[in-house]
Amino acid sequence: MFPNQDIKKIGDRNDDQRGGGICTYIREQLNAVEICDMNDPEIERQLFLIKTDRLPRGINTIILGTIYHPPRKDDRCLRAHIFKCLDHLLTVYPNSGILVLGDFNQFRPGNLCGSFKLKKIVKKPTRGGNVLDQAYTNLSFYYESTILPPVGSSDHRSILLQPLCNEIPSVPTKRTPQRECKASNKRALVSTLENADVDL
């Protein structure tokens, strides 16, 4: 499907659990670094930091998370884990894009989306009539999702995220008013202060 020299496979599960499991394929040109210091044995997830050459203005890095959330698993535990990871990484790598995707089953994100300005971008069913596979991101204005047929013997449909246009749009520029600091203005300020009648 992909040229072997361009793709790096990261992650295999070696336990005997049936179902679930995660594996992430990332192009080597994206310079992805796996983050392993916040792993939780109760959570099936992989976390990466991607520093590629071409990103939208205002976005320095991409935080990528791949998750499998089994059915009937505690939502609170996964929410707390994602919150902790994103909160820490955004402290170290501010202005990062976030993409958290995977098989979430009936996961309820609660205040997770509002806290990190994440939006769900998969709108159509991915297994039967349900949206079990989802992508949460703060880059929703850059991408759209397309549902494709399953890969291999999977009973889940595949999700393709594509840029909305060929040109990478820019994050709106934030303008901050600032006093003009030319030399004549500085001299005028000094003169005004010298002539001010201040009674102490």
C-alpha cells in the first residue's frame, strides 16, 4: 500500500488479549518522535510529536495520539489520561496542533473538547450505524473526513483525512495595538515629564 522505505511502523502489542490493539504507521519524512514517559498500563495508546517542515502559520508542532478504548471501559480514566498528556505537552510545546484518533467505541469526551478546543470531524458511521472511530482535533478548519471501505478483514470502515485545499491556510493574525516609538515621540515625552509640576 505504501513504499516500505517511506513508512515506519510503530507499536505492536505482545499480550494475549483478544481484540483491540494499536499500531501506527508514520512517514519517516515527518520526523515523528514517540513519547513514552507518560504511558499508563490501563490505557492503549501511542503518543507522538511531529515536527515537519510545512505547517500552517502559528502551528509549531503536531501532537498525534492513537487510541483504542475498549467497550465498557471507564471513560473517566481515558479522559483524565488524555487531559494530563495534552496539558503537559502544550506546556512544553505551545501552539501545537492536536490530532487524537482511534477506535473510541462509546467514549464520551465530556469537557475534554472544550478544554483544548477540539472538534470531532468524523460525522458518518464507521461500524454498522455507529460512529465508533473518531478524530478529535483543534485543526478541524484544515481537514475533512471521508469514509472508505474496511481494510483487510476489519469490520470497521476506514477514515481518510484530507486537506480542505492544496494551499495551507494561515491562522488568523492577531494584531496588538502598540504606541509608535519614534525618536521625536520619545523626546516629546521627556520634555512633557520635565515640565510637569509634581508636588511631592
